[in-house]
Amino acid sequence: MNIQEQIKNYIASQPEPKRSDMETLHQRILQALPKSKLWFLDGKDATGKVLTNPNIGYGLQTITYADGTSKEFYQIGISANTVGISVYIMGIEDKKYLPETYGKTIGKASVTGYCIKFKALKDIHIDLLEKAMLDGVAQTT
């Protein structure tokens, strides 16, 4: 199964209205980042043990660790969680940037150093969410 099929199946497996919100968000990210690499992480380790919720990823960045090793990873990720949707904006070094820039204006969402979590798209300002994602991509390109 290719990545697009995995993403389609993952979104389809979500209950409504989360499924529609995930599809809308997925399409919006594809429009904003049309040439970005697509990722699908099933949340399992090499032994099949579930470690995290599945993630859809967009973009490409190289993360370098303190020991000098590096790996490629996505810039933006989305995932369904028990109460809604999480949007991960990976690689922003200043962990105060997202909460200080978007925390008070994005709507009913929890905003941390790399994650914007909300119950439904109707609860947030999607244009600001898109701006936050594009800010993150600009900082990691």
C-alpha cells in the first residue's frame, strides 16, 4: 500500500465529524505545500508495538542531534487524538514562538512549543492555523 492509500485509509477510519475535518485539513495543507513530501507513520515500532497515534506528515527537514547524528523528518504533521486533532509544527527552535504568536488568537486550541491541538476545525481560525504551519515550514527550510 502506498503512502496516499495509507493516508486515505487513516482519514476514512476516523468517526465523523473528525473524518471531514481531517480531510479538509489534509487538502488545505496539500494546497499550501503542493510540492512537499508526504509521510505516513503508523505509530508502531519495529516490533509492531503501538507507541503513538498515526501521523500524516508533510515536507522534509533534517534534524541534527547533539551527538552529531541526523535524520530526515516531516515539517508539519497531523494526527487524530482522543478528543480532536493535533497539528505538529516540527523543528521550531524557539518553543515560545507558537504559544506567544498564535495562542491567544487561533481560537479554542491548546498551543505548545510544537503542537496545536483542538476539538474541531469550527473551533479555530483555520487561516491562522495555516499561517502557523507556513511559519514553521519557513523556519525549517
